[in-house]
Amino acid sequence: MSKGPVLIIGGSSDIGLAVARRFAQDGHPIQLAARRPDELAPEQQDIALRYGVEVSLHPFDALDCQSHEAFVAGLPDLPEIAVCSVGLLGDQSQDERDWKAAWLVMSSNYVGPANILGILANRFAARGSGTIVGISSVAGERGRASNYIYGSAKAGFTAFLSGLRNRLASKGVHVLTVLPGFVDTKMTKDLQLPGALTASSADVANAIAQGVSRRRNVIYVRSVWMLIMAIIRNIPEFVFKRLSI
Ligand SMILES: NC(=O)c1ccc[n+]([C@@H]2O[C@H](COP(=O)([O-])OP(=O)(O)OC[C@H]3O[C@@H](n4cnc5c(N)ncnc54)[C@H](OP(=O)(O)O)[C@@H]3O)[C@@H](O)[C@H]2O)c1
């Protein structure tokens, strides 16, 4: 039986491209959606040649919410699986001083991704099938001084995915929330990441493929992050506010 298309929203992201390759390897046609789709022509050609699947490119801006309905209507086929890897880390100290920078981080990690996945969810529910994958972050599990603008947007996105999953459970549509922990990508290239806690984009892609096939609800790519976040979530607030993390 032929496999349905996998849409990668944020198709230029390192994690998104790794996920595209992983699903292409399983024989899924790929739809890559990005702000500058023409720049993805080399990846389009490489994935198509390597895995023998169709790869199409689509212009998409997560911040242009008014265009999202038309974007979905313009896809060659309604995808079987939609993965959202749009995100923006930003610079916390700048975000504290410049509301426009903060707005961009909040909108890029929550409003835009939630809007497009909400539209796809309605289409999937009408069809009675489909899987939605949202790449959120452990940063959304507790606000920390060093990244609470990004973290609060991811918290909103995580809650959105949880609600969507709850709403669509009886409609044949599955929602997977991905909490990657640190991943070595262009987003984190300027950070010193601890090797033992850091995954590769390919690790994230493998975890997502497994999570989709097993219909998991929430996955931590490296299980050590589940333990770390359980500890962080349970530190009493009067202690937490004195910590510098
Ligand atoms: N790397 C990590 O440690 C880590 C950890 C936890 C979660 N995550 C999440 O994983 C996802 C993928 O990140 P990554 O590590 O692969 O970093 P990345 O390569 O920087 O990917 C981020 C992607 O978001 C896209 N994007 C940003 N704003 C957009 C907009 N308005 N419209 C369309 N696309 C937009 C970027 O597209 P352009 O090429 O157009 O800029 C880029 O492709 C993100 O949601 C990120 O928050 C990453």
C-alpha cells in the first residue's frame, strides 16, 4: 500500500530535514514548507534521489496566520502526518528590553505553530485520520530566568497540543508532543551543550518515527530529560526563585 505524504512545517530546520529524511526512508512522499522554499532545492533533489519518493516545496510563513487556510488548501494532497518544527530561540536579555523581539519569539513558538496545526487538525478530523507532531521543548515545563520568554511560548504550545490530543482522540487523529532536550542544530550552535544531554537531529527524527508508529502521546528524546524535568518541576518555588538557572 502506498504511504501518505508527510508535511514538514519549518522544512528548513535541521530537525525538520532529519525528520523528512527519516520518513522518506520509509517510503513517504515529503512536503517541505518553509519561508524560502527555493533554498531547499538541493535537499529536495537529494531526498528524492536517495529514497525514491516525491518531494515538493511550499512557501509558508508561520507568522502570516491569514495565509494558513490557503496554504493547506494549496497542498497537492492532505498529508497523513504533519510535523511542526518551526521555532525561534531568540535572546532572552534582548527580549527583556525589546518587546518586538519578545513578540517575535512568542509568536514564532506559539501563535504561528498553533494556528497552522489547528487548521490541519480540523481537516484531519473531517477525514477521520492523521497524525500531528508538535516539536515543543522541556523549556516549557517551568519558567526559568535564563529563557522564560521562549519557555513560556513553548509551554503554551505544549498545552495547545495536549488540548488538541484530548479533543481529537475520538476522531481518529493522533497528536504527538516532542520534548527534545538539547539538540545539536543551527539553533544551538552558539551554546556550549553538555554532550551526555545532547541529541542529534537524527536521534530526534528516529524518536519521532517511533513515537508516531507507537501512537505515543508525549516523548522525551533522551529519557534522562524526563528525570531532570521531574526534579526541576518539583523544586519548591521559594527555593527555585533563589536559584540561578
Ligand atoms: N535545538 C534544540 O536544542 C531544540 C531543543 C528543543 C526544541 N527545539 C525545537 O525544535 C524545532 C526545530 O529547531 P532546530 O533545532 O531544528 O532549529 P532550526 O534549524 O533553527 O529550525 C528552526 C526553524 O524554524 C523556522 N522558522 C522560524 N520562524 C519561522 C516562520 N515565521 N515561518 C516559517 N518558519 C519559521 C526556521 O526557518 P528559517 O530557515 O526561515 O529561519 C527554521 O527552519 C524548534 O521548534 C525548536 O524550538 C530545538
